[in-house]
Amino acid sequence: MRLVGVDPAWKPENNGSAVAVGRLTGTTLEVEQIHGALFGLPRIAATILAAEPHGIAIDGPLIIKNQTGQRECEKALSKVYASKRAGCHTSNRTLYPDAAVVTVEPEGWDDMRRSLELGEIVPVGPNPPPTLCDAIQTLRVSPLTFGILSARGARGLAVSEEETAAAVRWAWQEHGLTVEPGAAVSMAALLAGKAEIVPETVVLVSGGNIDPAVHAQLVG
């Protein structure tokens, strides 16, 4: 089975998007081609059609400057799945103006936490420790991301490797979810008591890209 993953840029006519083509065999997905720097919807569509996929997955940008609007793909998905109480929408500060925002990072790689505390961007320190959380292993935070979080009064937390592993294990044992370490840090902060749980708490857990052998070791 051939699958296509699309990472569309905000305003794709001006910014490059990417398309990955892979083949799914059993539970293993092997990436065959990666098409980067695709400008304009026609070129993105042509690349997808040329792959003749059996399924398409679309991932939106992590940060969208427009905090109230939706792209056409988001509107279409929400329309189709609204009856199932599912859909997608950008993070919308107008809907939840008083919501507290908390970021979570691995210890030693918590440059966002330190930047928010100091009020300016500071990079990761020298010789940072090894971490399982390679998906969020950034040496320096984006000015755009920092600006938005800082304006929202966000605060940051850091979790240990042991706390992250415990969260991966808890997700599997309690809910049957395969979660990669970088996606488990939010749960790790809650399970470790570092973040308060209130009735309105929303925890973002996004990503299951983990080596099966590593996952088996963590949950075993």
C-alpha cells in the first residue's frame, strides 16, 4: 500500500511545501521519495497524483500566524467530520483568551523554558545530555514561536528521561497507545506532578514515531 504525507506551508504559493511517498507493508512504512520545496497548490496536487496513493495524511504547520482563521483543507476536514465531533482548527486565542499555556521539554534541552523565564531567546547550553526526545531536540527556539508564547504569558517545564519513559509506558499499558518520547513529555509532566490537572486541561500528545525495539524496552 502506497501512502503520501503532505506538509503544506502557510500560503503555499509563497512558501515551499513537502510531500513524502512511502510504502506500507504490514506495520512497517518505508519512505521511497521526499519532494521538497514545492511551491503552489497545482504542483503539490500533481506530485500527489503522480504517486497514485492509497491514502493521504496532511500535517499542518506547527505555528500559524493567523490565530483566528482556517485554511481550506481544515475547513473541508471539519465539514466532513463535524457530525463525528472531529475536525481541525488552528490554535485560537479568541475562543480561550484566559487559557494558560505550558510547554514541556526534556531536561538539558529546555531552551524554551529558560527563554520564557529570562524574557529573551537563549540557546541550549554546552554539552547537553543525550535524550530520547529527538523530535523536540532544538538547539535554539524559533523567534516566531517564542514571540507568540511570550505574548501569551506561557511558562515552561522540563522532565527527566525517567519521567518521559514512564509516560511512554503509561500510555501503552493504560490506553494501548504507542507514543514517541518527544510526544510523551506533556503526559510526563502531569504524571510527575509538575503540572496541575484541572477539569479544563488539554494535553497535546502528537507522534508515535518510535523504533519498535526501543518502545518494547521502555514498556516492558
